[in-house]
Amino acid sequence: MNEYLEAVGKWESTLCKEVDLASLYAQNSEAHKWKLLHRIYVLRELVAWRLVDLLKQAALLAQQEMYIGSRILLRASIETLVLLIYSSQKMDAVVNTGQGFQELSDATSKLLLGSRNEMTKHQSINILTMIEKADKKHNGIMKMYGDLSETTHPNWQGMSATYSKIDVENYKTEFCNNSQELFVGEQRPMMNYIMAIFESEYNQVWPASFNAFESWVGLNSKSLESE
């Protein structure tokens, strides 16, 4: 896991430290009159901070052969990563169709302030919806999420397969931790896939989508105001 910790460490050292609204406004004053653009920019950086933290912890646990905890964190990493993919897809849809601006505005409020326990006034968006949309672009995300969920939940894989072996001849159930032999081969491919998607979406896809969206909002600001 040393190479993963090194890679994540480099990301950690370059994480955005702040989003300055005045600087964004100076780029395109018409576009940045709208709070949506600020929210979606902040969302991108929150995803980066959380994902880097989750991946670092997942690698540290795997290094210690604590694969159940590592897989739970990889599952949380996918849930975080799809927020970035979802926001790019939604910006692209508005630019391409001219519709969905208010829907995206509402969605960013829910993504930043949503909760399930009523700690905030916004209801969080169902994460499975975003994973399904992300899977259409990055085939395999949904299956990986499902496989990790089987470990996270106390299902057969997360309980019986991981912590017991059956002695059929002697009618005995022996308890042990089988997580290394079950999951060690999956750890690297999963981390590679998650990290590769994040690097592409954060560095190339999202900036291109945001720039196009920012230009579109600036050009259509007056019509959006009338609506």
C-alpha cells in the first residue's frame, strides 16, 4: 500500500485551501451573481477533501491487513466520488439542453446541506440514483459498490464467509477472520479504479464542464432572472 499512500499524500498536499467568491466573481460577474456556481465549486473541493481522507485511511487499514474496515471506506469513497461525476453530468445537461438550471440549483443545496436525520432543513439525495448515473459513464461502479456493500452489511459475505468456517464432517462451526484470503486480491484493482476515475473527473472533466456552464450562465443570466 505504500505507493497508494504516496499518491494520496501528493493529492493531500495540493488540496484547495479556500474558495474565494470575489475571485470567482471577477472571472465572470454575470455568471457568479448566481449562488449555484459558488455552491458547485465548493462541492468539488469538499469531494476532494473527503475522498482523499477516505482513501488514505483505506490504504492504511489495508496495509495493516484490516480489510473489512478498508472495504467499508472504499464503499464510502464511491459514494463521495459520484457526487463529482453527478455535478459534471448535470452541468453538461443544462448547457446542452438549456433546461434544468433550477433543478441543479436545488440539487447542490441538498448535496451540501442535505441530511437524513433532520439536522438540516434539506433532504439528502438518494445516493443510489447518483451511482446509477455514474455507472452509465464508468461501467463497473455499480457492481463494485454492490460487492463492497455485501461486506459492509451483516450479510452472508460480511458475516459467515468472513468470520467462520464450517467443518462439515464434524458438524462444527469454527470462528476465524478470513478477510485477508477473501479480499486481498480485490484491494488494488478497486483502489486503482476509484483513484483513476477521481483523477480524470477532478482534473479534466469537471473543469471543462464548469467552464462551459459558467459561460452559458453568463450568456443567459438575464433570461434566467426573468424566469
